[in-house]
Amino acid sequence: MTVMWDYNFEVEKEIDVKVDYEVDLEISTDPKLDSWVDVDHYYDVDVDIKGNDATWNIDIEALGDNTSVQLNLFVLVTDYMSSIITTGYAAVD
């Protein structure tokens, strides 16, 4: 006697999933910006600098939302001249 089983069957099932969630979010910001520059005038170059020295410091700050910053730098050094040109901005909305 031979018994044959039919293993082909389908099952349909509906599942309801309910998720309840609650989020309490509190963000506090207190920006603190410090800027400190210590300029060291030590030059380790192959030329003897006798006066005519120019240095500068740049510190630009803008506080607020949607900030934007840009700095452009151009340096030119020849036998008779050294030049640095900077432009830039710091802005907020």
C-alpha cells in the first residue's frame, strides 16, 4: 500500500501591530567661544631679516543660525618682495 501526502498548502494570516511612543526632547545650547593667539616671531629662513616685518592676526566671529564662512588666501614671494593677501567673511542669518 502506498500513501501519498500532499505537502503543497498556503497559509494566510493577518497581523495588526500597534506601537505607542512618546518622546520628550529638550536641547539647551550655551555657546562659548574663546580665541587666543600666541605669535612667535622666530623665522627660520635663509635670509637675514633686518626690520620691515609685518604680522597680523585674524579673528572673525559671527554667532547665530545658518552660518557661512569663507577665507581666500594669496601668497606671493619673489627675490624682492613677500606678500600675503586675505579676504573673507563670517556671516549668520
